[in-house]
Amino acid sequence: MTEPAPSPLAEYHRSQGTPLVEYHGALVPWRFSDPAAEHHAVRRSAGLFDFSFRGKFALNGEDRSRFLHRIVSNDIQNLAPGRGTYATLLNAQGHILADFRVYCADDHLVIDTDADLRGKLMQALGRYVIADRVQLAPLDMTALALEGPQSHRVLETLLRRELSLGQEYEHIASNYAGAPARIVRATGTGEEGYELWLDTKAAVGVWRALCGPPPRGELLPCGVAALESLRIEAGIPRYGPDMGEDTIPLEAGLLNALSFNKGCYIGQEIVERTRSRGHVNWKLAGLIIEAPAAPASGERLVSGGKEIGEITSACISPTLAKTIALAYLRREVSEPGTKLALASGAAAEVTSLPFYSSPRP
């Protein structure tokens, strides 16, 4: 597979000696210092992330909301400007082709997804444009994310304005140093979080400003090593490791991506049939594992000599000082407290998600 072209921000990180890694279709920092220290900074104060691995495109045209509403799994038609929602695109069998967020602006919608899903999602949606007055256009934007209990104060200091974004996915237009920006309330860690969307060419200057002297000194630059342990602790699944084209949303616990009142959309019949049944056969669950190292993705779980699950994401939790994992388990062994074993022999116990809940309001 060809390595993605580095963004201007990735080139800046590289010039500073920061190790880069490919993550969901983009080159981003793996770490800036000790990943555990970066993890604790987010839980205790604030962390700054390069979210170049998120790709965006616009839906323009007067039919944009009606068009998207009839295709994806959540309510789009009732989104007011300044609001957003999480959704999935499913196939006819109810399996997840992509997950994404939809943000409503005054005259267009913005779709925000992983960079390696953007082309796939644009192509898939484009196939449904027939007589609809809808145009899809990629956006050249870079997102920086501030996560942690102090992220709101840090962002207000940077922008020199008060921010009032009370709901997840609420967003406002703003500017920084004369350049247009959009501020979005969204978390990737379970903490209070904000994204600052900028023109790609402006991202380096804003990154350097955020990494400047106090009053922003408590903001620690963080890489995706810390982002992974943070999102696993928060029980947040990601497309690729934890869900894909063999997963239906209810198996992954994506209730926030579904509307059960909007009527028909692609895959809706399967989702509704599963909901009416009252359970799924496979369920994404949490595991506490008695092992000094995180198991590999794909390792099997066994009970009574039978395979009953599979690890999808795992880490050593800096907050809990335990080995934790997300795993798909058979329904009959998915209750918290159930004792299982990995194929390698390590003992595991099922626990409810999330592993850690922030005390944020």
C-alpha cells in the first residue's frame, strides 16, 4: 500500500523530529513524549492532537438534507444550522460501509469521516444522486483537537472569545489570525473535547501558537498512541479495528448513530428486525485481561473449548493500570462478570463499557 502524502503539518512534525505513523489514511504523530504522560494530561488537564486523519467533504444543493436523510441511519432533515449528528451508511444487509458525522451549516452540510473512508463514502453517496439537486465536493481542511477538562479554557484563550457550545456536535464559525475556522464540540477520548477546523495551510501556525508559553503551558501535545488508549478506555469503537462491513450498528453499540423514528433508509429493515428481536448474537464488550502485555487484534477467546469471541482493540490502560480490550463476544457470554480465557491462556473477565467515565458534565 502506498504511504499517504504528508500534509504541511506532518512535514512540520517531521522537521521537529516527531515520529509519524500512518493512521486511518494520514501521517500523524505517534507520540511527542511518553504516551502514558500524554494520556494522563488529557484526563487531568488538556491535550492537543493532530486530527489530519479526519477527511471532510461538503454536500451542496437545495436537496442536500432530504437526499442524505433517506440514505443514512440517523435523522438529517431535522438538523438545524450549528448542529450535528453521528450516522452510518449501511448496505442492504444492514452492515456498516462507513461511519461519519454530519454537520449542518447555513447553506451546506459537512461530512466528517476518517481520511481512508472519505473517497469510499463520496463514491457510495454519489451513486444515489439521480435527479437530486446535490453536489459533493471535497474540502481541504485540517482539524486540530483539544481534549480534556481544561480544553475549553485553553481554546477561549487562543481565540480571545467566549465559547458556548453545550451539546456534542454543536459548532460555530470563527476565525483565527484573520483566517476562517470552525469550532466543533466533539470528543474522541470521553473527555470534554473541541475540534478546530482550519485551512490546511494555516494549521502549522495554529499548532505552534497552541504549543506556546503559558497560559497554554498546561496543554500537552499528544500522539495517536495516547489517543488509542484514551478511546479504548472510553469504549469508543473505530471503523477498521472494531467494526466494518461485517458489522451491524447494534452489534457495535452505535445507538447514537440510529434514528428509530425517521422511516426508511438503506439497511433499516435489518436494523429494525434486530431491534425488535431484542438482542444481537454478537456484542462489542469490554474485557479486563490478566496479562502484562496487550493481546493482538484478532486473538480468539474461548470458553468450554469453544471459540466465543475475538479481540478487536487492546491496550495497557494508564488510568486503570490494567490490560483492557474491546472484543466481540457471543451474546450468551457477554454479561459483565463472565470469566473467559484468551486462546493464549490469559484469563479475562467481561466488564461493562466504558472502562472509564469522565466526571465532565
